Amino acid sequence: MTRRQLLSTAALVPSVLSAAGRASQPNIVYIMADDLGYADLSCYGRTDYKTPNIDRLAAGGMRFLQAYANSAVCSATRTALITGRYQYRLPVGLEEPLSESSKPNQGLPPSHPTLPSLLKNAGYGTALVGKWHLGEPPSYGPQQSGYDQFWGFRGPAVDYFSHAGADWTTDLWDNDRKIEQPGYMTTLLGDHAVSMIDGYSKSRKPFFLSVHFSAPHWPWEGPEDTAESKRLAALKGNMNRYDAGTQKSYAAMVTALDEQVGRIVKAVDSHGLAGNTVIVFTSDNGGERFSNTFPFTGRKSELLEGGLRIPAIVRWPGHVRAGTTTQQAAMSMDWMPTFLAMAGASPDPAFPTDGMDLGPSLAGIGKPAGRKLYWRYKRRQQRAMRDGDMKWLKINENEFLFDLAADPMERANLRNLQPAVFDRMRSEFAAWEKTMLPEDPATYSTSFGPAQLADHFNTQPSPAGTVSPAAPLVPRP
């Protein structure tokens, strides 16, 4: 290939992904694990058990080596995923995580444009199977935020056998109807995901299916651990129930998850949908206590790399080259602009995305795009910023500067060796933080209609009842 041909191809491929969406909108299957660590899959380095189905998915597509969660905890990341924006722009995104006590008054505002609502407007059928965790009906819920169908649970976690949530009652729903159905939760979610694909295969309408597994989130119960489920149920309010689990049960949970991912991929392929279906597999945050996060340190709820770095795999035959990897830094909020571009759709201009379209990286064109990424976490007053290979980190009053390429375990503090870089990143983080909601929930209202939303950001509501994009997103003091 000549240099001119190469440059021509480089210019065309990113637009091809969007053009393909306009001509023949691809189906999108987004699969998200819960609390899965960076190296918890054998294709990312896990050695004490195997994940052959997810490995095959990776072999048929692309693995991201620098994928990040928007938060080190679940509901905040889910806010970023569904809105395509930093979660700190919404009160619900400041909940780390959204708790039982805050649920009646807090959630994702139905008036906010979302990934499913925008795809729905573009002609897609939309469904969520699995975990919601962004607020309780009637004020909030999956079907209030763009999903046509929902089968799963609303809260942060359920027992894998009784399906009981934190209040000891069943948290299993078919749309807005509470149901009881026996079975291991991971398997049930796989069953319903496959059923959704079977149904969509009979329609010419493109579909967006989100499958949000609870595995391998606590309680750590494998498919054979019915006795453990009963033991934990007997403990109820006793905090010792959170100290349960073993590496063996964790391995059983992840391998059960792998089996269901294999069933989902098989359902897509068996209906002849593979060539026009994008499948993404990832996690909502870094790993918990039984996870492998090597070569990183840190866990869920920490802004060290192990709490943020996650596996991410994309398969789209004919568009994403099989068996490839990318060093592009990516975040949960990037999937919204990426999927919208594939579908020939755009974000709502009144709610511009903070994410980036990953299309060029998926097409394997050019070098990874440079970008600056930011995180904030209330516990221990954690702050972090990444710019290229450099990372600024603050934990309580301790501040650090790391070169992630040379020191992925974040052990060599370069603060005093590179003071100019340290000071610049610290200042840039402070400037960015002023564009987000304040961390203290006492300084804002949880009422979030168009007028209140405008009031939060010193803006005027547009005639359509949305926020003017021209106004600076600076919260009132």
C-alpha cells in the first residue's frame, strides 16, 4: 500500500463506522460484569481458572489494555455509562454508591437524555437485562430512562438464589412487575438475554441489549452454593455476612459468568447476526477482595489503578480486526458516543458528551488519541487525573505523581522529581473540578426538573425544557 493510499484509508475508516450505522444500523450487545478485576479473565492474565468463552470473544475482536471505569464503584459508573458524561454532573452520580437510604429521593432523572433513549429515537429496540441501580420507580427506573423492556433487579446486589436485596425481600422484576423465579441469578440473566436476542432476531428493527450481570459482586456464591445462601440469609443484619466467600467460590462465579457470555454470543451467531452486531464485554469498576488486578495495586473504592482499570473487549466482524489490542485510554462514558456514531445518531446538544468516539481505535487507525481523564471519590478524599502516562493522585492529604508506563504499581512518587508536571496536573484538576457539582450533597437540591437543573448551573432552560449548552456548567456556590 502506498503512503497516499494509507492516508486515504486512515481518513475514511472512522467515518465508515458511522456511515455503516446510517446504512445498516448494527445491533449492539453491551455486557457488563460487576466488580470484575482487570486480570480476572484468562485472556488478561488469570491462571487459576479459565474463561474460554470470553477468551474467544477477545480472539475474535479487540482487547483494550487501558480501559477505565468512570468510578471505583458501581452506580456512579452506571450514571456515566448511560449519560455519556462525567457522573459528577448529576446528583445521583455523586452517590458512591446509591444506597437504600437515598433511593426514595434519588435517581437518574427521566428527563435526561440517555444512551437507550437516544438509540430508541434512532429506531432501535432497547432492553436491559440485569442490574439497574439508578433509582426506584415510580420516579426513576429503566423504562423511565429509555429501555423498552427490563428484566432484572433494581438495587445494588441480590442473593444469587433467593434474589433478595438489602431489605431481605425479593428484588426481581419483569418490567414493573415483581416476580419470583427459581434459579441461579447469573444463569437466569443469561436465559433472558438469549430470549431477548431470539425475539429481536425475528424483527428487522436494530436492537440495543444491555446485559448487566451481578457476578462476581458479593455475595460470593457459586452455582452450587445453595447452603451458603441459606447461611448468609440467617445472618441478616450481622456484618459478618460480608466476610464470607473464598477464592474457590469466586472462581465458580466467574466461570459461570463466562458460560453465560458464551450463550449470548452463540445466540447472536446462530441467528446469523454476527456480522451486524457489536458485542462489548467489560466491568463497572475494578475488582473486589478476590480479584486479580495485576500488574496494578488497589481495589474497588480506590483510585489506584486496580480500582479503576478494567477489561474491555469488542467484537464486530468485518469492522474490528480479530486478535488485536489497543493502548487507547477509554472510559465507561465513551460507549455512548461510540454506539451513537455507529447508529448514525448524535448526543443531545443540550447535554454534550464528555466521552469520545472510540471508532478510530476500533478500526485500528492511527495512534491512540491523547486525552486527560479525571476521577473523584469521597472516601478518603481521593482525587486522580491521568494525562498521557502521567497520573496525579491525592489520598486525604497525601499527593503523588506516577509514571504509569514505567511504574504501573504506583510505587515511585515523582512529585519532587518532576515538580512542574505535578503542579500543572494539580492545577488542571482543580479547574476541571469547578465545572462539576460540589461533592457535598448539602449544597444542591435533589429535585431535578428542567428549571432546577438550570438553576444548578446558572443557566436558563431552553424552550424545549433543556439546559442551554452555551452556558458554563459551573455550579452556584
